Amino acid sequence: MPKNFEVIGIVEQRMGFGKMSVLCVDGNTRLCRVKTKRRGKKWIIEGDIVLVKPWELQGDIKGDIIFKYTKAQSDWLRRKNYLNFE
């Protein structure tokens, strides 16, 4: 679950070089990057549900992907209505 300033989002488009366009639950579309140490461990494609940590500066525009939800976790989030995109 999101803590502090983290938000849930869905990947809309892959941009290349570890960057992706993510539609977040708070209504913002952010350009997010995958941290270098996570790139090889999790393969992220369009339609995946991810946890985004917005940047301190330009937080409405940019952020970091810190976690990818599994299929079972994504289904649970949908059933509990955590994925209400504005």
C-alpha cells in the first residue's frame, strides 16, 4: 500500500531508457523512471500497476517507479476500489 507521498499508477507507454508514462490515481500523468538496480529484476510493460514516488521538485510531472504489483495484487486493488483513476 502507498505510504507517505507514494501513489498507485498504471503504465500507459514505455518511452525507452527506463522511462515510462504513468497515469496515477491522483489524476496526474507522470514521466517516471525505473531505478537502475530494479531494471533487471522486474520487467514492466504497458498496463502494469505500479507504485510511484513523485519527485520533491516537479512532483506533478515526474516520479520514480519503486514497486510493480503482481497480477494477484492488482486484482485485489481493483476489488477494493483503490484504482479509481480521475
